[in-house]
Amino acid sequence: MTESRALGWLAVAAVALVVWLAWPFAVGLLLGTLMAFMVEPVCKWLAERSRRPRLAALVTVMVSGLILLTATSIFATQFVKHLVDFAMTVREALQPGGALASSANAATAWLTRYGVDTSSITVRLEESAAEMATKSAAIAGAVATQTFGMLLGLFFALLAMYVVLRHWARLVAWLVAISPLQSKHTREVLEVFRRAGRATLAGTVVTGLAQGALAGIGYWFSGVPEPAFFGAATAVASLIPAVGTLIVWVPVAIFLFVTGHPTRAVIELAWCSLTVIALSDYVIRPRLVGGDETPEILTFIALFGGLELFGLSGLVVGPILMSVAVATLRLYVRETADEERPATKAAGQFR
């Protein structure tokens, strides 16, 4: 008995040691696991066609890694390039004779009429545009210096992705063996983690891409300069809780309005309201994510708490951890109720 207890504590210490060593790469490992859940149907289809599960998993991982590297590189370079181009366009438009100069002067006169000090509003806007262009180059440099860390995180993500695709059933059996819970409860929690992870990642990524593409079409149709840049910015902004894409397409509409294109501004607002908000949030996202049983207040706590603890990746990690926590609490409540029900019935028989 003493030896068995000591062995149990030794196993707990071993698991803690593994977690401690893997903690610097925890986000990459978790994202790789979620990616495996998302591409699992493709891997199964390749395994059935080739009848070689190991090769199917390897091909799935390699193709996924190539897509991620290519998409990230193109997005980073094009985003910074278009940001600089747009900043320079705004700076030129604010100069005397530019498209924004008359609107800025009109706004200055209107605000001055109500006692607001706007002695250098145009100059300040022009300086802000120049500063935006300068900081864009600084952002590009910062991204370059973080390349090694990003590649290391991607390596662990792809490694976790391969392990989960090949050995998920074995991992579940191992966790069931070491878990203090009953086997059915452990499997239930792991299944919740699997479903929530797949739904959250798919819902976040696919919905964000859809919102960026739909917004980009609206920007192009409305004549917004650099529509590709603003479409990419909208896709990134979709990750931000609460405000989301509003922080991009509403200022874009204001830009169109102040440059003398009110009709285009109305068209852009109507298009983004119907597609980026209504279609994406009420049609696309529910079909990907499905029903969510987590209360709204806990959803916001998961989003903002994950953002505070893990950075941008916390917008995915936070909701998943919250889903698992809520599922575990519901499991506890259900089992407690099942245990109390026979006792209540027996007590009623002796009254």
C-alpha cells in the first residue's frame, strides 16, 4: 500500500516535470493539437485512399505547415507594404490641394465655431500619417527579429499535430489510465476538449477569413484605396473581442464621407453591415461552431482573460479552457446530483 502510494506521487511528479519543461511551448503545442482536430477528416480521407496512416499524417502536417508559412509570409509583407502606401496616400491628401485638405479645413472651421481649438488639426493629421508609415517599418523589423521564436513555435505545433493525428486514441487511453476520474468521465472531458477546440479554431479562422474577404469586396466596390490592406486588417480585427471588425470598416466609411463620397460611404456601411456582421456572425460562425452552452459572461471572461494571459493566441486558448472548465463543473454537478438522489429516496422511505 505504501509502495503504491509512493509510486502514485512519483507519477504525479513526473507529469508535473513534463508540464514544466513543455510550458514555454504550451501555446504552440495546444494550437498544434487544435489544428490536428480540425484537419482530422482530411487525414482520415488520405489514410483510407493510401492505406498508409503514417504517410497520410505526415503529408497532412507538411502541407499544413507549408500553407501556414506561405500565408504568414505573404500576409506580413503585404500588410506592411499596404499600410505604408495608405499612410503616404493620406499624408499627400492632407497637403494643400489634396483630397482631404478641403474636408479638414471645413471640419476645422466647423469645430472652431463651437469653441474647439483646432489651430493645427491638418498638420497633426499629416504628422500622424507620417508617423504611421515610420512605425510600419519598425513593425516589419520587429517581426523579422521574432522569426526564430515563431519558427520554433511552429515546429512544436506541427510536431503536436502529427502526434495527435497518429496517436490520439493512445493518448486518450494513457490519460484515462493516469486520471483520478472514472474512465467514462475522463473520456467525456477529453471529448469536450476535442469538440470545443475544433469548433473554436475553425470558427475563429474561417469566419475571420470570410469577414476579411467580404469586407475587401466592399472596399473595392466602394473605391477605397488599398482594399487588400483593409480586407486583411478586417480579418485581423475579427479576433478582437466585442468591437471586432467595426474598428476598421466604420473609420473607412468616415474616410469616404469626408473625402466627398457620401454615396460610397453609405454603400460600404450597408455592405459590411449585411455581410461582415449579419452573414458572418449569424450564418457562417454558427454553422461552424454550433450551439454554445457557455454563458455569455464566461465567454467574455475567457476572451479577455485569455488575451491578457496568452496574448493574441489567448483569443483561441481562453474559450477552449473555459469550455473544458464548464464541462468539468457540469460533470461534477451531474454526478453529485446522481449520488444524492438515491440517498434522498431512501430517506423518504423511512418517514
